[in-house]
Amino acid sequence: MYEKLLSLHRQENVIVLGLMSGTSADGLDICRVHFSGRDAYPVYEVLSKDFIPYPLEFGQAFRRPLELSGEEIAHWHMAWGRWAAKVLKQLCGDCDVLANHGQTLLHRPPDYTLQIGEARCLVQALKKPVICDFRTADVCLGGQGAPLIPVVDNYLLRDERHAVLALNMGGIANVTWLPPKGSDLPIRAWDTGPANTLIDKAVADHTKNKLLFDRNGDIARRGKTDPKLLHCLLQHPYLQRDIPKSAGQEQFGNAFYREVKAQAAPKTAEDWASFIRTLTEFTVHSIAGEIRKRLPEEPLIRRLFASGGGAENSFIMERLQAMFPESDVRKFDLPGIDSGSKEAFGFAYLGYLFLRGLPGNVPSVTGASESCVLGTMYF
């Protein structure tokens, strides 16, 4: 096994299959990437990318992680690994190694973080080594274990002259602020709060699971913001915490959704549209408020790159542009990488860093006591 790892470390060119399943719990994003180089800035080529929706029972379980028993978590850990192994055996092209984020079920740093998905299922089915458990090493060093994509943003987006902001909107929203190259200012990144998680819950609830998200924000557009409820939402304790910080279902899961729904008490279709509009405004206002509160006014953010499912919601994007009129708000789009595949690409890159023995965390972001290599490899 050691010889195999050493061989991968010595290879100038490696193909990494990045796997990502986020807090929206809608499926598996896949990105197969060829990396050429030995330092933190390799030449990359995206060879293929895909998205595989979860079976219905996966989404139902993973959207209520805090309600799962220990026995259920153990069951889904193995079930996810077997399902992913079957899917990837039919789908994926040749690669040297897999880099798998897994499905986060529990995340309360600095105490613990848990991403399920039995790696040995993938190893046995695909006969390839698997790198996984990317967050734990940072948590062991006192960090949040999140967000991990800032090192990827630094690799892909950092500008010579201007500050850049990368915003990812999955279930939870997180931002990465990149000062200009050569600046003495540190990279900053954190989870700002909810992105789609509360909106998706409300849409599924309202439509009895006929719809699982608000396509283009069409439902929200029909509603009216409830200013009293929005003000109450913006008092959430998470938004008062300083960085570094990370969020999940612990803060914005089913229990919180039920509490907010009881307060709004939607009954008619018009009520539901206004409830979904208010939750959407909560997402936009919490993102904007966190950025304004925790980032310096100078240097001015020239570009804001948005990715994740929230970037496909044109209403959210319009509202963000209105919040930041001085910035160019656009969907993330680079050669071979689009908004939907960015995080899967990111874990492919983190897999590359593991093979090179290079740090994957950013201590100024996570709060870890030092930089470290992220991940564990199974053969």
C-alpha cells in the first residue's frame, strides 16, 4: 500500500475523480480531472462531469440527519457506499484515485464532524484507492473543518489587482474573500447561514414533494416579504457569532424550519408564496449582511462569483446584484467547470493536494492552529 501511495506521489500526471454530495442532499456531483504538476498550482483539464440524483429514500433520510439514530446512521453509511460503488462502476472513466467528500450528517466543530459513505465499497468495486474524511484533520487542530473550498477558490480565482468574492449556495451558503495577489491581508471564508435548505423544505412541504426546489425563484416572485418575520429571522444567534464559524442542519434544519413555519402559519397558496419569498429574502439578506459586517470596505469587491444550486435561482441572483450594485455578480464559469460542478472539482483538487503532501486547509479561514494535509486514503 505504501508503494502505491509513493507511486501516485511521484507521478507528474494524475487523474482524480472528485465526488461531492452537499447539504441539499439531492444527489452526487462527479468531476474527473487530469492534473499535471507538483505544486499547488497544477495545470488542470476536466475530462468529464456528471450528476446522479439520489434515490428518494436517501434524500428523505439525509435531509433530517439530526433525527437519525446511531443504528440508522450506520445503515446509511454502508448503503451510501454500496450505492455509489454501483453507480460509479457503470459510469466513471479511468482514474488514478477517487476523492470523496461523502454526505455530511453531523457537524458540530470543534467537537466532531461526520461524513458518511463507506470508502471500502468504492475500493472493492472500482479497484482504485479512495481519499476521504477531508474535514477531520482540521477539526483535530481546533478548526471548523469548513469551509474547505477556499483553497480551491485561491487556486482558480485570485486576481492580481482586485478583491474577488466566491459565493457557494448549496443547502448552506459560504463565502470566500480573496484579497489581491501580493496583499498582506489574509483570505477569509465562512458559512454565512442558509442558502437553499429552508426554501427547499418549504417548497417540498407546500407541494407535498411534487417540487423539491423553487425553480428560478418563480414561487418567491409571486409572494410578498413578511418584514416582521424577516426581522425575526435575521436575529438568529448564528448570525451574531464571529468568524471562524460553520453551519449546517444543527442550526437551520428541520427543527428550525418547523419553528419558523409555525410562526408564519401559511394556509393559502398566497400565504405559502409569501412564506417562501420571506425565506428567500432571509437567504439574500443574511449573505449580504455577513459580507458587509465581516469584510473590509477596501479593497472593493469587483466580482462576485456564485455557484451551487442557488446560482441557478435567477431571483436570488437578481436580489444579490441589487444588494451589491458596485460588484459584477455572475455565475461561476471557468473552462470545464461550471456552477454545478465546482465543488466536485474542488474535492478532486483536494485529492491532488493530498497526493502531493500539500496542505488543504486555510487556518485563517477555519481557525485551525496550523496548516495540514487533509484526508485519509483507503486502498
